[in-house]
Amino acid sequence: MARPLRIDVEGGWYHITARGIERRAIFCGKSYYCHFIELLEEMSTRSAVEVHAYCLLSNHYHLIIRTPHANASQAIQWLNVSHSAWFNARQGRVGHLFQGRFKSSLIDGNGSWLRLSSEYLHLNPVRTKAMGLGKRDNKIESRGLREPSSQQIKQRLEKLRKYQWSSYGAYAGYAPKPKWLYTGTILKRSGDRKKYRRGVQRHLAQGADAGEFECLGGRVAIGTRTFVEEAKTLIGEATKEQPDRTFLVRRETIERIIKVVEKEKKEKWEAFRNRHGDWGRDLVLYLARKRSGLTLREIGGKIGGVDYKTIGKAVQRLTQRLKNDKRLRVIAQRCLAQMSHVET
């Protein structure tokens, strides 16, 4: 069977989905959902990927992301591997957690496709037989052949409002918006939060039919016919419409990271780079792991052929040390602040 096609586009919009192997759970409780959301934030920071929407369900997840650096494959691979390792450690298991490779579809960033994609994503928690919104029921309701009762509509709305593990609350105004979540672009397409809520609620009252999006996971792209035809060769330019972007998270070079740490340590990299356990050395490796977007092996190559296992241990060592060493934690925060955001 052919592997799913990957198109990494600079400034590209994507719908991403990944399922548990044999449809098994990938989230086994609150701590699992919370940890994955923490990983989303870290992915956004370390890979400079914009997370615009997410919905986590027991055995799969959906994301809408934008990639200024054409690195969707690298970013999502890191996300899935990180969650798998954490999940396996908690469950005392080994082997694959996800069913094959994740699926990705390019989304046409123009027109209403982006807004509709987010509505489809956010409706997932209520698109169930229990809510009267299984696939067959969807089609019947959306064609006007049957109307849901007021009680059904009320139940659907209540479940959607209370569902914790999606970005719908941030879009609809029911929950605070995390700093790392981008909502401005999609909300601008809708008009505002109130109109976004109405759009989603309209689906619940008329049947949450996925329509064009039902088979989204298997498509190369979703959008106009011209967009779909061009998707395989699309180079793509970053869209200029980013109303909520007051800053651009950027990936840092190893050289830049070293200079920032040298400034804090008041010592040249050459003087402490080979000191085992030196906080400055470990901090460089820690920041490189968080902000360069490079793998451990790539980081090792950049700093003179250091083994990736050595880097991994150094990162773990500093992570643990930061929990107990307030002074070092302040230094690390200052370094991150210097690399944090670039005004646009």
C-alpha cells in the first residue's frame, strides 16, 4: 500500500489527523489530554508551527496548523513520537501507538474553506450516534428529511460547550485562549466569536453534515478545483492575513543560542563546551532542543559531532535541574525571552 503523500508548503494550511493503532485509545484520562496539549505548545515553539485549532478524542486527534517554514512532517512526527514515548512509559507498554503515518490535507487558505474546516473539526465530539449525529443521521438531517428535537439540540450544545479537549471553547468565548493558540484568522473569516458560535450551532440544529470534509483525511487537498489541481506542485506563499499575529515565533540558529548563553555566562563557548555537567553547556543543548527545530542528531552535528544520546541526557539533566534551581531557571527564562518573539 502506498504511503500517504506529503506536501510541505511554506505558509501552508493543513488539516492533520492521527488515530490510535487498531482504533485503540491514545488518551486514557485527564493527564493524557493535558500532556498532549503541553506537547502542542512545545511543538509550536520549537518548530515555529502555528496551531490554529485542535480537537482531541479518545482514539484520535485533529489539528489545523499553518507552517511558515514548510515543516509540517517534521513537526507532527516529533509530536507523535513524543506522545507515544510518554504514553508507553505510563502504560508500561512497547510498540506503535498510532495507526500508520498521520494524515494531512492541504487547506485552501482563501475563501471560506478554513472556517468550514475548523467547524468540522470542532463538531467532532458531538458527531456521534449517541447525539443522533452518526453518518446516516447526519445525511438525513442535513437534507431536511428530519428535524432534531429541541431536547436533542440542547444536549448537543451542552456537550460541545463543556468539552474540554478542543479549541472550541477559546473560539466561542467559553474558555480562555492559550497564548500559543492562533484564533484571529479564522474568527476574522467568521466575523467574530458570536457569529462563529452561531455558525457551529446552525450545524447542530440542521445536522452536522461534514459534506466535503467527510473524507478529508484521505485527500491531498480541500478547496477550489484549481487549488486541488495545483496542490501537488504548490510552492505556496505565506498568506498576509494574520490579524492575531503581533509576533512571529522564529526558529533559532545554534550560533544565536550560543551567543545568548555566552552573554548570560560571561564566558566564551569554547571555554565551557567540553565541561561535563556545566550548566552553560547543558543550557545551550536544552535551548537548541526547544528552539532550533533540529533533531538531537542534527544538533550534535552542529556543535562538533556530539553523540545524540549525550545531548538527550544533557537535556534531561537540565530539565530536572531547572525544577529545583531557581537562579538557573531565571537565567533560562531570560535566554528564552531574548529569543522569544520578533515584532512584525
